[in-house]
Amino acid sequence: MGKSTNGPDVTDLEVALRAIGALHSGTVSVTITPVTGSESGGLTLDIGMKFDVLPGSSLPREAHAVSLWPCASCTDIVQHLYAGVIGLDWEIEKLYNQLPLPEG
């Protein structure tokens, strides 16, 4: 069965989620909750990662990329989730950049 769109599909999303987890040594999760208190509704999407940190590590235990759906940039929710995976990778990079350099 071929792709019906030009954007990422569910298989691409699964591969990206697994890759981020393997690359950064952690467990990736996706949490989708309805937006409350809003007439238009929508969803809050939280793509998070819990790191497998060693005792004494200065790395935070988790990172998150949170966004709202629908959005003007994505045509469907899978594309939005895929963009969230890229956003999570950026958040992880920010964490790494804040770590102190090892003393030599």
C-alpha cells in the first residue's frame, strides 16, 4: 500500500520516535489530551522523553515538546506529531548545550 500524501505517514512517525529514543538513550512517549475551557476545542500534544540517566548525571531526567492541534502549519495530525518529534530533538539539544563542559 503506497503513501497517499506527500508528508510523513504513521510509519515515518514510528521510525522517528524509535530513532530519537535510541539516539538519546531514553523512552519516548506521546500524550494527547483535549484542550479544556475553549469553545473551539483542539488537542494538546506532548511528546516527551525520559532519559536513562546514570546516578550523579547532570542531565535532566526528561524533555518535552508541547504543542496545540490544529495548527496552521500542518495539514493533518500525523504531520503535526512528526513536527513534534523534530521539536523534541531541538529541546534535547538545548538541554545538552546547557550542560557544563567536562574539566580537562
